[in-house]
Amino acid sequence: MPSFWENLRFPGEREADDLHGYEGQDMPVYVSHPLPSAGNSFPAIIVVQEAFGVTRHIEKVCDRFAAEGYVAIAPALYHREEPNPKLGYDQMPQVQRFMGALNDEELIEDINQVIKYTQSDQFRRTNNQKIGIVGYCVGGRITYLAAASCPGLSAASVYYGGRILVPFGDGPAPIDMTDRITIPVMGNFGAEDANPTPDDVAQIEERLKAAGVTYDFKMYAGAGHGFNCDERDSYHEASANDALERTLGWFNQYLKS
């Protein structure tokens, strides 16, 4: 699929030696879209990275959604610490350092900037089309957070989102914002996962049910954390294939209608 990298410039002034705060920030995004022969206007899917950044695996995930008729956009959410790091699966100390710097208020701002980008005059492939969001690992958590916090989204799919029960920063945890969710939420989880555990998933499901949110959760036997990534030892092919088909069906229903 055709693809490119774009830098989103946040509004505000930027000091050359100050890379903190969102004003004047540059946030790289990877964009993959259908072939021009397929048309010139498509629904958008925001693809939220794993803890390892917008890696080649996440690029391939975007390309897969583009092949199904979506413009897929993956923002590099560690940009306040480093422009676009791509961490190895064996670099856990670095991963923990980058994840430890994430803040929910800033993450909401980042996703809002991507939503704004899809509707801008400079990016006409998605104008007036619906927008979905899907995330993996910490990206699943951020997807849940965005579903509760970011106007303009029409559907969400959460893959094994850990730490939905805890905040990043001083605000409420995503689970405590569940009653703000007004869009349908899908969840794909591994029964062997330790973060989130099956008990965590049950708590999230109860909150969604109590809030009257349209949702569809599935727990995959034999699958653990990261089961979608074919570059990790935790890859579980049958679960990954089924979750993809479920997610595509979810987005086809809520974004293409």
C-alpha cells in the first residue's frame, strides 16, 4: 500500500532547546492508504503503537488496514522524549523509561491532533469520513482512554490494553472515565495475559455494562500478551487472525455505514 511519514506541528511557539509540553511540538505519524485506483476518500483508523514505538510491525498493521479500504495513521507517541524511537523487544529498560514518561493529558492531546489532521484541508483522503481507533499493548490502554476523551471517534478496538485501571499522571484512570464513552468498544484479550489479567478484563467489562456502552469482548484461550505481533515469541496466529477479522467487521459496521 502507498505510505509516507508526516510531521504534525502542534499549535503554539516552540523554543529550539525545549522539547517539553505540546505547544510547538512535532509529532511524526506513519500513514498508509489504499491505492489511488480505489478512490480518493476513505474512513480513517488511528493505530496506536505498542510499548516499542511505531515499529515495522505497526507499519505492517497500518498497511493491512489500508488494504481493506481505510487510511491508517500511527502517531509516534514518545515524541516528547525522542522524535520517533523504535525499540527492540529485548530493550525493556528503555521501554520502561519511555512508558514512564507518558501522561494521559498529553496522550489525549496527541490523539486529538491526529483527529484534527484527518479533517484538515491538507489531508483530503479522509475529510468528512468517520474515524476509528485501534491500539495494541499500551496502545490498547490509550485507545480506551481516547474512547472516553476524544470527540470525533466513531468506534474503538482494544487489544490487550494493560493498565486501564491506573492513571498515567494525576488524572483519573481510564476505567474511571468509562461513563464518558459514547462509541462502541471491542476488546481482544489473552487468557494467559498478566497485564491485563482476566480479572482486570472482567472489571472493565462490568464498568462498560453498567455505563450502557455497546461493547464486544473476547478472551482467547492459550494466548498471552502481545499475541497479535508476529515478531514476538508471544505471537498466537489463530487468535491474531480471529481478532483481526473481528476488528475489521467492527470497523466495517461502524465506520463504513
